[in-house]
Amino acid sequence: MENLLLARIDDRLIHGQVMTAWMKVMPAKKIIIVDNKAAKDEFMISVLELAAPSGVEVEVLSEEKAVETLNKGLAVPTIMLAKSPYAYKTLVDNNIPLSSINIGGMGMNNGRKTLFKNISATEDERNVLKDFINKGIEVKIQIIPAERVVDLKNII
């Protein structure tokens, strides 16, 4: 997808690592957050907007609205964030072309078991990630740009 610099799974969404490290190597003009719960929470939207660097637009969308928005294309360089693989599954299932997905933060909770170092996933999340790989989407673990990239297909 043109102008999509990074599609990242990070259950912390916008936080220090995303802003300081990723924005230096991928200077986006916009951050799209795909999260059904956050999209309904005006306070959370305000917090996320404040967490973004000056001059970077933040758009918090439900999965359904994200499909609609992405079908129109991205006008500016954009980083997309989601808390789990499920948001990206909705996009992929609705024919949104993603060539790669970066896993940056999936903490231990809700029945998750360690996948790789501090990255955890439930069995269902692992199946979603495997499905991405089977569809030709590169799924890589990289917390910050300076770290080594780990291709998930080699460990899942």
C-alpha cells in the first residue's frame, strides 16, 4: 500500500519507542491507530494525540472505519498501529493490501504464552500470524529499528 511506512502490532500503541526510534527512520506525517475500543473513547483519543510528535496527525479508527479509510488510499507517509493481530486480520480479510507487519509489543496477559523473548501470543493469535505468513505477508519481530529483525516464519 502506497505511503504505508509501517504496520505495527504494539499493545502500548503510541509510546516512547515508537515516537523516538521509529519516527526517526520512518518520518511519518500521520499515525493511524486501528482499535475498536479506543475509537469510542474520546479521552483515549486525546491521550494518543498528545503522545504523537508535533506536526503528526493521529487518527483513531475502528476496524470497520479503517477498512473504509484505507480503501481510499493514504495521501501522506503513515504509520499504522494496532494492539493485536486481530485488527490486521480484519483489514486483510477485507482485501487491504499489507506486505509486512512488524511485531513490537505483545505483552504477557489474557492467556498469552511466550512467542519470542518478551513477545507473547495466544494460540489463536499465533494462528492469525501464521495465516498472514501463508498469505505472503512478511511478519517480523523488531522492537526498535536498531535491533535485529527476527522473521516470525522461522520461529512459529
